Amino acid sequence: MGRPGACALVSGLLWITSASAQDRLDLTGEADVRWVAASGAPSYLNGGEGLLRFDPGHEQLRLGYVLLASRLRITDTLSAHVVADAYGDHDRNFIDLSEAYLEARPFPSNAIRWSAKAGAFFMPVSLENRGPGWTDVYTITPSALNSWIGEEFRTIGTQLEARWLGASQGYLGDVALVGAIYGWNDPAGELLADRGFGLTDRPSTLFGGLGQPPQEAYHEVDRKPGYYGGLMWRHHDWLELRALRYDNRADPYAATSTAYAWHTRFSTLGARLEPTEHWTFIAQYLDGTTTTAADSLTESLFVMNYRTAFALASYKQHRERFTVRYDDFQTHQVAGYYGLPPNEVGHAWTLGWMHEFGGGWTTALEWIRVTSEFPPREEYAEADGLIESQLQLAVRYRMHAAL
């Protein structure tokens, strides 16, 4: 990250995790190997403009990921979390970190429960990525909305949450306020302008990058902190609502030798409904704007609006889960110069099936079909409009240990 403070924090967390835990260390590991068949343009991960993780040049047997999520209970109210993962692609580090943070949860003295995080972690946006290491529990590939969150965003800073435990007082659920101050997220928005929205289960890592050659996501360019604030309401285990406002407050004219600043802000709303033990319904919406002077040939700023939404239905019966999801997304340049206008219009269908064998073994089958238009593809001698598909059959093994 080119960031001494973050490196020192991660080193400290790793040292803590390696210390004598005395039955305080919780480890979850998962390995995913998959067979892939794909059609369409070369993926952006391989230097092209395709929107999916894999392409016709990267089919058959592939490594989905290997991850190890560790949680060390330092005291009864303080814990350290580190997630290490590998994806077997062109990244500069074969093994990297996606999260490393300290979490404090003081004992509640009343109906309000406080918690705080400090380090590097995912912000509380996704209603899909609820598994270890921020993995999707419904399909292999998360929505376009949450794919982008995983690719360009990581909170490298501090988050504070206050949760009112209303359900325990006889009210209609719990209410939580969350806020964060962070840095090192100034380039967020550049990938969206270069490629548009994509659908991939390949998030960025803290010290690596995405694409070919790998492009780092986390830089501090203007020394101005960003923030987000959100409101969450949960009614027992069957209804959850989330709203969040994000603003990295980046100076669009700021730049370093390795990165430009993009002033990126958005609002997002989401709902998860589980009316029975079998059914889950999720809907999320995100709308925002990004601004930069990067690569501009005039004094006017480049301004791009974007929005995306998805709806998901999932049915679970015994060891089987069936999921269908529809994604809609678009970007639109409204000012400035950035070559061919990055006006993306697209939608996608995803069908998924998961089966739990027991003993830590799971298989997952997923089919995605994406239809999109994106004028900058012409600069790569590719068609403006693309229809892409990806079929994946994954075999996963998960282990858990408490030491």
C-alpha cells in the first residue's frame, strides 16, 4: 500500500495471531477449486474489457480461492482478525491479506451495545457476502453492486457502531448507527470508469492489485480522510434493512506518481427478508457520482454518474440451495473528457445451486449471462455490445479449528 502505518498495523496483528492463544484462537480455512467454461471478451483481469472473472482463454480447471480467516480473542472484549487469501491469478503476491483489524465489543450495561473496529476491513454494505473471508453464501459470484464494493473499497481506518437492542426490550427489532473515518481509498471509482460494473468473486487485496498488470486499489493521495455513515434495522432473524452514505472526500485534482484521486460518493439501500426457514429474498440499490481531473485534456472535471441494483431469491431445503438473481447497472459521463464516454448499460441473470455433502465438503454450480454496452471497448478492438456467459462448477472444503 506504500503506507508505513498500515504495514505496522498488519505486522502487529500477525504477531498477535502467532502468539500463544491458550484456546483463544479461532481458525476457518476454505479451499475452492472449480471447472470453468466461458464465452465473450477477455476478462479485465487478463487485460481485456470483459465483465466476468474468467474468459475463453482461462477455462477448465482453475483455482477459485484459498483463504484462512483467524480470530484471536485477546481479552473478553477485544479480538484481532486477519484474513489471508490467494486466487492463483496475475497478482504480485500469491498470498495476500484482504482484512486485518482489531475489534472491541465492551459488555453492555444497558440496551445499547457498542463496538469499534480499527484496521482494514469491508464496510457494512453487502447482504450477500456473509461467509468467512467476505464470501457469498448464496452464489459463487456476488452481484455487480457487491463485486464493485469488493474490488475498489476497503475501510482502512476506524469504525464505530452503536446498536440498540430493542428486541430484548419487547420492541420491533434492533436499530444500529454506524460511522467510519478512513484513508487510502482515494482511487476508488477509476475501475468503474475504465471498465464499468462487472460480476466477479475476485476482490482486491490490501497489498496486491487487480488486472494485468496489477493495479493497486489503496493509496492515500490528498491526505484528507473520508467517511461513511449508516443506519441498520433488524427484526429478529427474518428482516434486515440497511442504508449507508459513502464519501471519500478526495480532491479530484490531487495526484501522485502512482495514483489519481477520484472524488467518489454514493448512497445505498438494501433489504433482506427470510419469511420462512427455506426462503431468502434480497434487494439492494446503489446510486452515486465520481469526479476526477485524471487524464483530462481540459480544465473541466470528468464527472460520471452510476447506479446499480439487484434482486435475489434463494430457496434452501435440507442440503440443497437454489438461487436466482437479476442485476441491472449503468454508468453515464456527464462532463469532462475521458476518451470514448464510459456510458455502460447492462443487465445480468445468475442461476446457482449448492449442495452440502457434510464433513466440510460443498459443491456449487453457477451460470451467469451478462448483456452490456460500453463504448470504450472499441479502443481495444472489441465490440461495443457484448453478450458474455460463464459456467462454473466449484468443489469446496472448509475446516474450522479452535485452539
